[in-house]
Amino acid sequence: MDADTIAAARRGDRDARGRLLHGLQDPWYRMCLSLLADADLARDATQETAVRFLRQLDGFRGESQLRTWSLGIALNVVRELKRQRARTPTDADPDGRQSTGFATEAGGSQQPMPLADAERSEERDRLRSVLADLPDRQREAIALRFLEELSVEETAAAMGCAEGTVKATVHQALRSLRQRLRQLA
């Protein structure tokens, strides 16, 4: 996303706005899905992010990359949705536990698969379960740093905190993940 496209989008150029949205919607969706665990809710969050992004585009000062700034908007949308969900009764899993906070395989159906695929699926499920046990802030930091591959500086900008806070949060999350994975092994 070059400066000319951003400038044109800020002036209201529909094509430029469309190019920006097209380039940003996948990172928004990936992050929303990883934090909300619900494809429909992630799509809604992505749409809300797009609306807010366009409304707030004039406020973009260029102090960070547009992608980083926009992921901060998406993160705020996710946080608001989680707060709303916490205030309303949610469906529990059949065993009485709440949703894990991470997406399951598309369709959620169990289909026969080769042994290697089954092992990878089990590993992904185990990782999702371990990630879901992390506090929200740690899960957000992991999603931004490792799923979206943002730098510490960019993660801090998206999360609205200091770089040292990101480093500490990621360190705590990785330590927790290592401990939990050792327990499962």
C-alpha cells in the first residue's frame, strides 16, 4: 500500500479505498478468527473493522504502517465483541465448558484421513487448546507477533502499549505455552 493510494483513499477515491480494503481484509479476518474462534463472528468483526477503518482513515498520521494501524482497529473490534459476549449468556460445549476461543477445522466434521493428517490435526487441536488457556492479552500478542508476523514495535502500536510490555507479554505467553505443552507430552 503506497502513499499515493493511501492519500487518494483519504480524499475519498473509491477505487483507492477498495484497493486498501482488498489488501487488508485477509490479515483482519485471520486475526479476528484466531481470537474469536467463530467464522461468522470473525466475518462480522472484519466487516466492522472495514467500516471503522474507512471512518477513521483521515486520522491515520503515518506514524506506523497502515496495516499495523488497521490491525489495532481490528483488535479493538474483537475486544468489544468479547466484552459483549461476556455480558450475554453463551452456549457451553456439551461437557459444560465454554468455547475455547480458537477456531476448529472448517465444518467441524470428523472425516477419515490418513495417519499423518490425523496426527497434524491432533497437534493443531492441542495447540489451539493450549493457546485458548492463555489470558486474552497474551493470546492477542501471540496472534499479532507470530500469526500476523508483526515486529515488536508494530505489535505494540497495534495493541496500544509499550514495546517492553509486548516483549514481557510474549515471553510470559511462550513460557506458559512451553509448560502446558510439556504437561501434555
